[in-house]
Amino acid sequence: MNTDLQNALAHIRTFTTLQPRAGIILGSGLGAFADTLDNKVKIPTDGIPHYPQSTVEGHEGFLVFGEHKGVPLLAVQGRTHYYEGYPIAEVTFVVRIMQALNIKILMVTNAAGGINPRFKPGDLMLITDQVNFLFNNPLIGKNEYGGLRFPDMSDAYSSAYFDQIETLALKRNVPLRRGVLWVSSGPSYETASEVKMIRKFGGHAASMSTVPEVVVAKQAQMDVIGISCITNYATGVSAQPLSHEEVTETAELVKDKFLSLVTGIIEEIFTTI
């Protein structure tokens, strides 16, 4: 095992011996789910050796081990982004921790701008695929963590769960869109012309995260489920200027719908893993 990863795990294991069944990475303004876990242990990431620190509002900086309805979980309360200046492999260090913990399924969540004009702020979107416009890949370099050298990305988000997730969303009265996630580096938002390009290229929502984590998860042969919270109209879809405050405010408004969907996925899918 990579030495940096060994040191990080040794530190984590001084706090908890819980073996999580699944991992959840919580996007901007969506971290409240972690605080609902039973028997939770919150580990500050600033004390974990070699762990890159999030500097963005709405990303608190904890790994939270706990349970929901008896399902042991690791929730990431505060992700690290490529635009914060870290090498892309460091951005995905938390997924390497999950890989070392033998986690087999990962749920990624994010805040995203609505590219599809039918999407409105407050909608939730089941991610069905992704477009990597970061112009970088976390697998470049030595394959020092193991896993596949050339991972297949034809089913990046595990399609076997799509119908089940949509059914449970209906049961819980949570409207759910489907769409392709377009990811670029940020931190500037897209221009109106870039949004037109994204729409023509097949993107339904735009974000600044998630893709690197999913690439590493697939290399580690994890199943992946993705949920985007549409927190704003993309540039050109609305004349309203964009701000991070709008993103976090909308995420707070949609919190109950988000929690209902996430807990439903845990109770109906994660229990079978």
C-alpha cells in the first residue's frame, strides 16, 4: 500500500474501527446528511496525514463514520476541488482511503448549474454519465494504488440502479431528473457561449467536481451512484449573475428532498451490497 495512504489510515483508525459498507461524498451545501448518522465519529481532515484541505465555504472538512438504519457509512463532509490548486491525484485521495477500506459502492453528490433549460434551481438530477472537461485525469502517472490500469468507463454511473432509484424517488415524492454531468475546472463559472457549447455536446448540468472521484472509483472497481442538486441556472439560461451564495442557499432549501432521496438509496440499495 502507498505509504501516504498507510499513514492516513493509521490516523483514522485511532478514532474508529467501524468498517463502512459504502461511501458518500457530499457537495456544496449538502453536508448536513453526515450529521444525521447514528453513532457518528467526526474526524477532522486537517489532522489526517497527506489529506488535502478544502478551502471552500459549504465544505466543512470532516470524515464522518456512522450508521443509517444499521448500514455503516463513511460520509465526506467537505470535498477538495481541483481549482483549489492541488494536483488532481490529491483531490481523489479520499477515494483511495475508501478503496483501502474495501468500500464497494460510492455515492457522489454535487451542486450543479442547470444547462438543460427545463431544469430549475432546486431540482435533483440522477447522473447517468459524465464529460471530463478538466483536461486532466487522476490516473496519469504510476499505478501505485492498484486497480485497473485502463478502467472501462462505459458504465461510469452504475445503470443497474437507475430504475430502482427513480422508483424510490417517486415513492418519496421527490421529483428526479436524469442527465449528463459536464465538469470543468472552475473556479470561474461558464460563459454564455460555453453553456451553448455544453448543451450542444450533450451536457445537462455543469459542475466543478465529481469527475476525478468517479474515475478513481471505477478504477478501484466500485459501483457509483451520482446525484446533482441543480442550484442555479447556468449563464445565459437566466440573466441573473451567478454567485456561490446562491448555490449554498438553494442547497439549503432543497435539503429535505435531498435527505429523503439519499436515505432511500441507503435503505433500499446499500443494504443489499
